[in-house]
Amino acid sequence: MTFVTKLRLQSGDRAVLDNEVEDIKSTAERKGAELRGPHSKTTQRMQVPLSKDTTGDGHLGSWDYTVYSREVEIVGHDELARRIAAREFPDPIHVEVEVEQITQVGSGA
């Protein structure tokens, strides 16, 4: 049984995001882990309306910002994947982790 750990990282700060992804990539390379990616996902332009007060009366315009996304997959190397997923990421980064179990063909499982 092989596990694939998929990490989705998102941030409004592209430089911080790219630094973290590069660190994950270099860590995986040093440990000899198979790493797929990083894959850049479509950049999202977000817009949040701003109000003058908490009642929602009086519109001030909107706050526009960009969200950048990267995705990497670590194949096998469960302990390394667990350590990377559990580490403290910088505040501007949102991380989602998905673990998928892959059954080898002919393994009888």
C-alpha cells in the first residue's frame, strides 16, 4: 500500500508561498522522496465589499486581492509527508492536506 499526500497551499503573498513550496521541494529531494509538482493553480482575484460601519450602511468600495495556489504531492515517504504537513507554516499561508491510499495492481487488496 502506498500513500500519496497532497498539499494545497494558498496565499495572497506570492513570494512567501513560493519560498515555502521551494523548501518543501528541496526537503523532499534531500530525503529521496518522489514529489509531483509544484503545480500552479489558477490565480483567483477576490473582491470584498467594504462598509462604513458594522450595520452595512454606506458603501466604501471594495477590497481587491489575489490568491495564489500551489499543489504538491508526496508519494510514499509517509513520515516525511507527515512532518511536512504538520509543520508550522507562515501566517499568510493556508494549507489543506489530503491523503490518498493507492493500491498496487495485482496486490490482491
